[in-house]
Amino acid sequence: MANKAKQNGTVDKQMRIEPTSVEAGTPTNQPSQVVRELLEGRPDPNQGSSKADRQEFFLPVSGFVWLFPEEVEVVDHPAFQRLGRIYQLGQAYLVYRGATHKRLEHVLGALRIVQRMMDAVARNSEKNDGVDRAPALSEGEERFVRLGTLLHDIGHVAAGHTVEDELNLIPKHDGDERLDLIFNGAEWLDHKGRTLGALIDAEFRRYVPKELAKKGMSPSTIVRLLIRKAPDPEKDDHRDAVDLLKSSASIRLEVCRDMIGDTICADLLDYIHRDWYHVGKPRPFDDRLLQYMEIHRGVPGGQPGRRDASDKFVISLGNRPKIRTDAISNILELLEWRYQLAEAVLFHRTKLAAAAMLDRALYELWGRAKDRSEIVGFLLRLSDEEMLSQCREQADALEKDTHESQEARDGARMVSKLMVALERRQLFSHLSTRFYSDLPGDVVVRAQKLYGKDPEDPGAPPTNRNNVLKMLEADFALPPGSLSMYCPAGVNQKIAQVKIAVSGEIKTFATYEEEHHEQLAGGHLAAQLRRFARLWRIHFFIDPKVKDQLGDGLYLLQQAIEKLVLGHLVDEEDYERVGLSIAKSLVQVEGCQWKGRQVYSSIDAARDSAVSPGSYPLGAPSIRSFIGPE
């Protein structure tokens, strides 16, 4: 192998492409792996790059990572270089000051991991112990798995997981809409004037198996199908390509996807170690799990040496009674590390305060638009730091625009203040927090759908959050933009869905445990999944200057959140009684704008006297409904 990495960490673009008809170390009188692939129908490998051409450079955690010349072209493309300006852990750097590593570092580290996975699978495929294993990855599969690993995060924006997964403000980074922008966007062209999709089609077409190439399958389509989040099949513009690849034995869709970024995959195995390293709590990498990574027959009894579309990538736990208990412990350890990462880093309250402020500002700028493409297009161009300054500049321009409504200009002023506060790390303080265990189950389920994630109406939760905050500010006469709210869309526990093979049976870990009465983990997995569910919480934050001025009104504001916003009513309470009770107390609070006002005895009396100022998402009447004029 020729290592040509420059000492400054950049990659030399002047690379030779040499014939590779015989692999290094293979006797010339024996057919090499490349020649065997050619006999199976692979395009002429003499047009491809060899291991002798690869370049390498050094990364924290990973050590040396090497790339083929075609991969260097991808890494050097402007659409890929965006990832070098986006924090891997979003706003966690506000708490863990070392967590400033970028997504580019992560995807390159994941490339190192996936190569180790593929090497392990290849070694394990040669075992002759009676297990119904499928062949290792072909060279074409390896090239596209490596490419998919490089590109699995290509659609991310600044504060990506915050605005997508946690706050549900914009569509997913791996959906077709985002991938279209990245693969085909004219905004990012390389030195040859090519979009990312055009570059992939030009550089990787030689690795498309003949049977797929003959049917018009392009390299960019193949890698897209490996990394994207698939939509409803009825709405899938790539349905024909999906059906073709699902039935293909030359690029096994399920195997390749699972190795790139599903459960225990290259994505997880890199970020779980890299993220802990950068927050200052490194975890050791355990090679044992690699020893148990295999590709098994999805349908038993396949033809020896032949790949099949039904093949599965699995963690092989062996045959009874010789179960590999150390592998079970390793899976559970990864699940525990993922839990701890969420508990200590991703859900740190200071980080969530910043996320909630960002949510409030971004919704005010773009949240009312039915088409979220404007905010996506805006954010795609920006680093995390640029996002704050550019949003502030956008808000300042909107505030000065006399053609806009007064409401829009007031909202822009609020956005500008929030962005300045975020830039200066002047974060909101705690107002009210309710964890999963603090609330009855029905209240949690309702709050999760109302304020976190609604599969039937994705735009409803951010709208509900914004409306709730405006209602509270108006009811308690607080300055606009002084409150923020955080409610996660969900908690990632996908590790439990890893496919395991036990005595020839292939199931997800969670399913196997459920069907076999927890034989492998002895209840540990079920307990851990319950812990993941209990990570859910809902936070309300407040400008500390406003909090100091509330006095006795602070308790009433917290009660309004508990009863009117979350709907946690007890005994004989109902929304009208609670609203009336808070109104009666609020008009007695010193310094409150409503001090000394008349309070109507019922919501009906209030409606007869004035126009109702609206209600909370759960239907609770506004507190102002009960308060009369001066």
C-alpha cells in the first residue's frame, strides 16, 4: 500500500489510477477476487482504482483513515465540505466545551469503522462450521457501502438534530426532498462544474454491477437508496428503483443499509465513541463485536457461493448451548452508553434551554409557512455560528421593512433579541420541568403528540408550542419572547432492533427477547428500554430578568403550565375552574398589569362582556378571558 497523506492533513489530488487485474498478495496463477467479480458480471475493473492509489490521513479516535481516489473527489466536493462547518453535537458545546467536532470528522471516522466491519464479515464468511452463511460483500457492494457511509449525513444542517428530530421544525435530513437539494443543487459545484450527483455518476459508474447498469440504475440512485429515509411507498418517486434493488443479489439493499446506518452500524459505532471522546469521557472500542458480525442466509439452503437479495447482516450469537454471552453484554453496553449520552449530553438542561430559544426564533421567522423549503434552503448554506448571525440579520431586515405588518415586525424584533442572547450565551433559566415519571401516562401520551411529534400532522407540534408560549405571555403580561419550551419528538433506542442470529434463527434483539421470555439478557434489555422511555421530559424556560420580576406570579405561571398547558388536572378540577382560580390570584399580585381588575365569575359571563382572547391547545380558556377591563 502506498500512503501519500500530507503532513498537514490535506489529501493529494494527483493520484495514479493503475490496472488491478491481480490483487496484491494473490499468486498470478490464481484468479484474484477482482477477476472472480469480473466473471460474475462486474464491469471491467481496469477502469477502477486500486488499493495502491488510496490516500490516508489521521483522525482522533479512528487513527488513520484511507480513501480511494473517487472518494477523495467526493470529500473535496463543496456539498460534502459543508459538513466541516457543522457541529456533530449541535449546541452541546455550550455545556461541554470540547464538543466542537464536526460532522465531517464523524463520517470519515464511520468510513474507518465500516471498512473494519466489512473486513470482519469477509473473514467470518470463510468459516466452515456448518452455519448457513452468505458470501461476503462483493467489490461493488463494498464501494457503495463505503460511499454510503461517507454520505449518510450529507443532508444535515446546522443544529440539525435539534431542528429536525427534537423540534420537528423541518423534514428529515435523509429524506428525498433534502437529498434532491444536495445531490442536484447547482449551488454546490466542484472544480469541474459538477453537482454531487453528477460527480458520483461519473466516478462510480464502473462499480455498478452489469445487471443493474443494463436496467438504467445509476450510482447516485444506488447510494441514495442506501442512505435515505424511505417515504410512504405510494408516494415514493423511486419506487421502481427500490423494487429493482430489493430483488438484486449484486447490491443487497438490506445488508448494505444495515451496515451503514441502522442499529449497530458504522454510524453508531463511530459517534458513540467519538462523541464521548470529545465531551471528555472516552469509552474504549471493543473489537469483540466485530468478530461476531456476519452475513447469513435470509432464506436457508441457498446455493453455496451465491449472494441473494434476502441475505441478512447479523450479530451472530452462536448455537445453543454455546451462546456468545460476551456479545450480548457488548450490545447491552452500547445501549447503556447511548442512554448515558442522551441523559448527560443530549438532554442536558442548559443545552435544551438553547434549543428551546432557537425553536422559538426559527418558528417566528419561518414556522407559519406551509412550505418549509425556504428555511431548509436558508440553513443548508450555514455553519452553526453563521446560522445565529444570519437569522439575526434576517430578523433585523424584516423589522425595518415598512411593508410588513406590525405583528411581523414585532416578531422579528423578538427573534433578533433571542439570537443575540444565543450568540452571547445569555440563556433562559428554568421555569418548569416535568419528567415522564411526574405525570400520568395519558397526560404524557397527549403532551408527546401535542407538543413533540404528531405523525399525522408534523407541523402541528411546533405550532402548538409557539401558540402556548404566546398565550402564557399574554395571560401573564410578559414581554414577547420571554418564554421558550422544549418537548422532544422521541428518544433513539434503535440498538435494541439489531438483528441477531441464534441457532439459525434471525430476529431483532428486542423481538427475540420478547418471544423467548428474556432468555439472553435476563430482563436487562426490557429494563433498559423502559429507562429510555423515561428519558422523555418537557421543559419551560424563562428570561431570567423577567423571572426575577414575577414575584408571586411565578407560582401562578407554573400552575398555568401544569394545568392549562399539560392538562394535568386532579380530583374535581376542570379547565374553567383552574383558569378562574388563577385569574382571581393574578389580579392580587403586586406589579402585575392586571392588579385590581375585575374577575368574571364564569367563562360565560366573560364571553358576554368581551371578546374571548382564545384558548390553549387542549381547549383550556385563556386566563385573560376571566379578567375584565380597567
